[in-house]
Amino acid sequence: MAFPYWRITRAPRLSVALQLTAFALYGLISPLLLGSLYGFQPELLLEQELERYSFAFSVADAVLVNVLRGGVLLFFWICAVIRRPAIYVSAIALAFTAVKTVALLIGLAISGHVGGVLTRLGTLFVCVVGGALEMYTVHQGSYKDIDPDIELDDKVQPLCTDTHAHTNTHTHTIVDHPSHSAAPTELTVDSSYTYLPPSIGTGASYRFDNEDDTDDDDNDVKNDNDDKLLTNGNDGLASGVKAPPKVSTVKCLIHYAQPDLGLIIGGGCFLVLSSLTKLMLPKFIAQCISAVLDSSASDEVFWGGVVYLVLFSILFSFFSGLRVWCTAKVEVRLVARVQRVLLANLMRKDVQYFDEHGTGALTSRLTSDATLLGSILTTNLNLVLQYSIQLVGSLLFLFLLGWQLACVYSAISIVFFVGTRLFGNLIRTMQRKVQDVKSDANHVADQAISLIRLVRAFASEEWECRRYNEWNRRQVLQELKIKMSYALYLPCVTIVQNGLVILVLLLGAWYVYHGYMSGEALTAFLLYSQGVGDPMINLAQQVVALATGLGAGEKIFEIIAEKPTLPISGGIVPFSTPKGHLEMRGVWFAYPSAPLHAVARDINVEIRPGERVAFVGLSGSGKSSLLSLILRYFDPQRGSIAFDGHDIRVLDPRWLRNRIGIVTQESMLFGISIKDNIAYAMPDAPLADVQEAAALASCHEFIVALPQGYDTEVGERGVRLSGGQRQRLALARALMRKPTLLLLDEATSALDAKSEASVQQALDLLHSKTKMTMVIVAHRLSTVKDADRIVVMCSGRIVETGTHAQLLAQNGAYRSLIDRQLQTDLLTHTRPRSRKQSRQD
Ligand SMILES: Nc1ncnc2c1ncn2[C@@H]1O[C@H](COP(=O)(O)OP(=O)(O)OP(=O)(O)O)[C@@H](O)[C@H]1O
């Protein structure tokens, strides 16, 4: 189970911690502050408090307690952090406060100050009741053991997302065009469906886009203008690869960080507080040092410095811890949120999108780029602010302590800064080369590891190692160059930094000697000067990191902003029971990446329910592309495909795909159990249904013969199973959804003869049992000879249609395909006798 990080954000116990810490801080800070005012003598402190005691003082005290508590409560509320340490700190400080209050009460009682005692008790009562009420409200209102981001996900919709993902449906009566269905058909229509092609609406009637075109079309296939027609028409034609949409990375980033606005503000406040408290430290260090060196200075000055030093050190650590926690939490949640939105968007993208971008690049957007983006708001921006405050604050102190010395110091620091920037640029250029060589080396290793079976088969282990070693050697050379540069750079920097200190000392000594500056100021100056150099260098580095993160964010937000052209859900859901009738009418199609090359040309074919139709043809003739069109991975540029009489462009794609089962050449199993593979994305499916699908796909026997049966893990992509077993599992997976149309895309072509026979047998059995419509794409013609109809394709066109025997008799393209495959056994059994042979007989 994932780590429930959200639990830390809301819990009634947290509010207890808030209250305790608020009291604790009051208890901790007020005695320390007062203590330092009275030379840190507790008995004096109590005496003074009793002396000053009055009604007004008591009321002011109550107000102070509540304001402090409110302020601290607000901070903790914003950050919602550090429950346990806060409780420990609170407990200690509460004890301290209690002792102080009791002592005061006793003091007041002894001095006969009855009104004072009562007022003090009243103050305490107000505080306790107020706190209890607050805790009760928090407890009643906000404790829920759920991830706040789940609620927030509804609010944080991806910017520029598509709008069709609603589920509200209502019924429309749609009159189909007479060419597809004579009677009106009742259908449900998703009211928010926005992806209808231009000429098809969700109104009372619709017609197919291409009818006029089909009528006008000359069936002469050898027209050179065919491909041009596909790119110049008017119904959403292929236009090649699209440019990514323009996005404002900062705007998107703010949008996605919005749910954690409180944490970000909290982090910002703690950052300012921690930087300011850190800035105070050198001042008190200098005070202590000069008090030690100056024999005339009183002990009070020294101890006063120590007390403030302790106080500010504690506050600095406290605020730093809170800052780190706030920012880390924002980062973790922001990265997770962006990843969720990105994956959800990727899942909706067109199939074409993945062909164009490659899975590797998209995975890296999801992992490394999302991480880089997350660190922008937190680590980078945080450090930029921190260093800026440190730099400006230190410079301010330097100028306050001695402006002449500060001018000299700043001038030299700027020259030093420019020098380091130039060196930084040089290193970056070298670093880029190292990265290139590293990625080449990784690429070689990655390929060798992922294709280890091939490497082993070709006994090319040493060859792969040699290739890797070469890149590895280049990487070492490049990296050594960088290290060498650093080795030269470091002494130079040290000399300049130490030289600066010596210069400040010499000049400062002259100023002190001539009475322009005190010794304490010089010590403070030296300490503050340390706070100038480092932030200067680090600031520049962080600005570069910020730019890198923004670049990564831009790539991510571009992906999110790019709308898919085809929906994955929404549209018409027919009420009638699906029959598995398929009809393609005048279908023309070219892939968007190759708009001038039509892979389907005027395809007209009708497949009746229960029919087994096979598409055959040479490699690249467009058979698989037709299956992609049926599944609506793409829309044809012209013509239409109708399922059960409805144009698939108006049907809900999710409904359509659930009616269709597909088995491809690559069985594409997940590295999970057999049961989960068969019941893919159906976690609640009963085992009986899984077994039924497995039995239909003729794989139940081999599954139960395995030691762990249906719980057997199949390994990555199903490597622990044989090819035939994998294909039958893929068939069972397809059958699990009880499809009415089964698409088999070279389902048996990667198998050996024995496995092929077992899968083929399973398919034959399935057809005889279910009478399911089947569309088969196959190379090996022996597997389709029993089909009801065979459609022969050539260069995207249908050139012959008929049964095996009819096509053989035609002696055309099918015959030549068979000849090509040298399927002599098939020919000997079924070859019609030629006229010459008959005459000889
Ligand atoms: N995603 C794609 N983008 C661009 N062109 C593609 C894409 N997929 C296939 N093609 C091209 O479309 C044409 C038809 O390919 P298709 O896979 O449909 O043929 P096929 O008849 O099924 O071939 P095979 O029998 O070898 O699988 C080929 O020229 C191929 O290069």
C-alpha cells in the first residue's frame, strides 16, 4: 500500500499538538525574553512580574497569549507538520509555564493580591476554554482518513483538458440513414459528447459523411490524384504531425500547486523567518567575542549575547525545520499530482500520438521531468529566496557596520562573481558533453540488457561489452577533464576568498586604529562577509536549475494541453443487443504521419453477424490498418464504418471497444497472474467467468495443470509461457468481455506449427460454439482456407473476394499469393483440375 502521507496533514491529534506548541512557545519565549532583560535571573524576573502586576497587565498577558497562540496555530495549520516533536517540545515548555504560573499565583496569594489571583485564573480559564473549543471544532470538522488530493483532484482539472468526460446520458431517437438501417433505432446519447465529425450531430438524424463522395467516386484505382484527394478534402483530413500547443509553464505550475497554497505560504513565511533569524547570529557572536576581549565590558553584555544567540539559534533551527518540511511536502504532492494528471492525459491521447513521440520520451516526462518540475517551486525557488535574503541582508549589515569597507568588499566580490560565472559556463559546456557520452553509453547497455536473448543467441556478449567499454572510456576522459578544471579552479577560489578576508582585516584594522570603526563592528563585518560570497555563487546555480525545471515543466504541460482528436468515451450507446454486423463503405485512409500515402483505398465490404471473413494480401497491403480503423484508433478520411448499422464515429468508443475482442501477433501480456491477465481491468470478475473464458479459448487445461493454476505469475510480457499458451491467454482475455466481433490480427503467425494448430483449434471450436463474427488477418493462408469469405488486398485496395475454392478457381491474386508461399500441400488437395489435365484424362 502506498504511504499515506496525507494522514500527517489532518488529524485531531495534530490540533492538540498545535495548541500545546502554541502554549509552549509562549512559555519558552516569554521567560527567555524577560530573562534576558533581567540579566537572566529568574528570581528577579518573578519579582519584577509581581511588582508590575495589575489588572491591565493581566489582560495584556491574556491577549498576548492568545495572539501568540493564534499566530503559531495559523503557522502550524498552514503547514500541518511535526506532530510528535511538537508534542515533546510542548510538554517541556508547558511544564515550564505551569511552574511559572503557579509561582506567580503563590506570590500573588502571599502578597494578598486576591483580585490578581482571580484575574490570573480567569486568564488561564479563557485560554484553556478557547483552546478546547478550537480543538473540538477542528476535530468535528476536518478529520477524514482520506487523501485530500482526491477531493482536490476534482478542483484541479488539467488546464486545457477536453470536456467530454461526463457521464450524464439521456435518450435520443435517431433515424439512421436508409442505406444502413431502415427503422429508427433508440440510442442513448452522452449530452456532453463533443467529438462528432463535422457533418454528424447528436440531433434527430444523421447521415454518413461520404455518401456523395462515394457516389461521385470513380472506381478506377489508378488515379494519381487519389492521395491528393485525401489531403485536400473538407472533412478533417490528414495534415501530418501537429506542432505542440503553446503553454505558459508558470501559469500551469501555479494551477497545479494551488491545492497546496497554504503550505507554500507557510513555507515562504518560515523561509523569511529562518533567514532573518540566521542573519541575527553574527551580530550576537560579535557581541560575545568583543565582550570577552574587552575587559571593561560587564558580564551582562556577554550573557545577554549568549542568551540571544541561544534564542535565535533555536528559532533558526525551528523555522528551518518547518521550512524544509513544508517545501518537501509541497514537492512530493506536486510531483505526484502532475504525474497523475499527465498519465490520465496520456491514456486519452490518440494512438498516433504514441507513434510520433515514442514511449521512452513519454515515460521520461512522467519520471525525471516531473521530478525536475517538482523541485522548481520547492528546492530551487526556496534556495533562490533564501540566498537572496541572505545576500541582501548581509550586504545591508556590511554597509551599516562600515560603508567604506563594504564598498571595497562588494566591488571585489562582483569581480569574483563574474569570474566564477565564466568558469561555470565552461564547466556546463563540458558537462553537456559528458551527459551526451553517458547517455550513449547507457543506450548501448540498455539495449544489450533488454535484448539479452538475442545477444546470447548470437554469442555477442563480448562484442556488446567492447562497444560499451568504448563509450565508457570516452566518458572517463570527458569527466577527468572536468575534474582537472575543478582541481585548478579550487585553489584559485580559495586564494581569492582568503585574500578577501585578509584585505578586510588589513583595511578594518586601519579603520579601527583610526577610530572609524569598533572592534566589535569589524568582527561582525568579517562574519557577515561570509554571508555574501556563498549566496552569490549558489544563487547563480539555482537560477540555472530553475530554468532547467521550467524547461521540463514546459514539455509536461505541452503534453497535457494537447487535445486528442479522437475521444475515448462519450457518444451514442445503442439499446439493442449487439449483433456483430460490420460494414465499410468507401473507406479511404492515410496515416497522419504519411498523409500522401493512402493505405486503404475505397474499401467496401460487409461482414454479416456470425460470419468469418479473412483479409489476406502481401505485407504492407493495409490489412492491419483496417483493423485499427474498426477499433477507431484512427478515423478514415473518407467513407464510413458502421457497427450494427451505426457509424462508429457517433458510437461511444468505450462501448464499441467492449463489443470487440482483439488478439494480435504480439500477445502483450502483463507481468501479473494468469487470472488478472484474463480479467484485465476487471478486478471484480468472478473466477467462474475467468474459467469460462479460458475454457472457450482452450487454455483452461494447461492453466490448471500449472502448480499455481490461475494464480501463476506469467513474468514480464508473459515470458514464462510458451507462444501458443500466450496467444490462447490473449484470446481468453478478449473473450472475457463477451465480444460480438473478434478481430484476429496475425494471431497465429508467430507460432510454430504445433502451437499454431492448438490456437487454430481453439478458434474453430470457439466459432462453432458462439457463432461470433470474426475478422481474421493472416499471412499463412492455410489458417484462413475455412473462412466463409476471403478478401484479398493489394496496395490498400480489395482486389478479390470469395471463398477459398472460388478464389482458387479465379486463378488471380489469391492463387499467386498461394504460389508465393509455396503452400503446395494445400494446392495438391484443392487445386481445380486444369483443362489440359481434364483433356489428358
Ligand atoms: N502507425 C503508422 N504510421 C504510418 N504508417 C504506417 C503505420 N502503420 C502502418 N503503416 C504503413 O501502412 C501500410 C500498411 O500497413 P499494415 O500494417 O496495415 O499492412 P499489413 O497488410 O497488415 O502488413 P503485414 O501483413 O506485414 O502486417 C504500410 O506501408 C505501413 O508502412
